[in-house]
Amino acid sequence: MFYWAAFSMGLLGSLHCAGMCAPIALSLPYPEQSAGGKLRSILLYNFGRLITYSLIGLVFGLMGKGLFLAGWQRGISIVMGVFLLLVSFSLLNPEKTLMANPAISRAYLWLKRQLGRYMQRTGPFSIFLVGLLNGILPCGLVYLAIIGATTAEHAWQGMFYMASFGLGTFPIMIAVVWSGQWIKPGIRRIFTRFYPVFVFALAVLLIWRGLLLEVPRSLELWEALGQPVFCH
């Protein structure tokens, strides 16, 4: 699994999609406390998001394992790679596509109401719960990370993939909440322009990984035919 790719996706993409997450984090009723206490509250909120991402990764990792056992992993990896290619060229917007579904749109409105309730409360549990709920908000960046988790061969790989993605979002989100202000537009534009390049690179990796999944079987067949296999 490309855990480094998941972390990089979270790090670079957090500037791209934090327009939804940062206002929520900045609006939380952090109790008046020391710098250390404020940092603990910020981390509590972000660890809530991390747990949700990890659970999502576990679910889709289980799906990926099932696909792997069924022998569909190669095709799925290639299809996901092609999907990311379309996203990188702005030919497809997964977030808008999903939000066009009435059921998903209603679920999103319900989630916003729940967030509004808990954001009016103080205390560590409410902050942590907001983080948990924030992790399931519609977000194109999260959907891209889920694609990577679906290509996992084991459930724990999908979980760690999404956890790596979540950890990648930590630096920007912590910096924004700690400073109490948004990041300058010039810096955002730099990362936003670079982000499609990264998505394109990840798409190529997934397609390449899908093509290489058949290599071990080819080697086994070659050996069964009594031909020598040379390793370099």
C-alpha cells in the first residue's frame, strides 16, 4: 500500500478542501485555558476525524480484501486509477456527483443539524464528537482517499491507509485553528495548482499496481513450464 501517498494526499489536499473543515474547527467553543490546554482540545477534535477516517478505511479495506480474494483486485485498481485520471483533469467531480443524489443530500442536511447541536456545547466530549461527525462530511478529498483504501488486500491496510491520510491533514488544520485565521490566498493557490499533478501521479501508480498484480502468476506459470526465472 502507498501509505506515503495517502499522507501526501492529506497534506497537500488539506489546503484544497479545508474550506469546509476549517470554519467548523474555528467555530468550536474551545474553553478558555492555557496554550497546552488549547492544543489538547485541537488534537482531540482532529483525533475524532482520524478515528472516523480509520473506520471508513477498515470498511473499504474489507471490501478490498473481498475483491482481492475474488480475483478482481487487478481490474478494480485499474478502474480506480482511470477514475482519478478523470478527476485530475477536472473531467469529474465526485463530490458534486454524490450530492446530486437526494438520499445523500438529505443525509448531509441531517449531519449538519447534528454538528450544529454539538458545536453549541462546551467540553472535551463535544469537541471530540464534532471531530467524529466532521469525518463523514461530504468531501471530494476523502472520496479520493477511499479509492486508495479500496485497493487494499487486507482490511488493516485500508485502515492504515485512511489513517495516514488523516494524519496528513493534521499540520494544516492544527495551524489554522491555533492561529485563529485562514491561510493566505497566495499559499493556497500554490498547493491548489499542484494538487491535480499529485492526483495524476497517484492514478498512474494505481494503474501500474493493477498491471503488476498479474506478474507473480506469470512467474508461477513460467516455472511450472520448467523454464528458469532470472531475478535481477
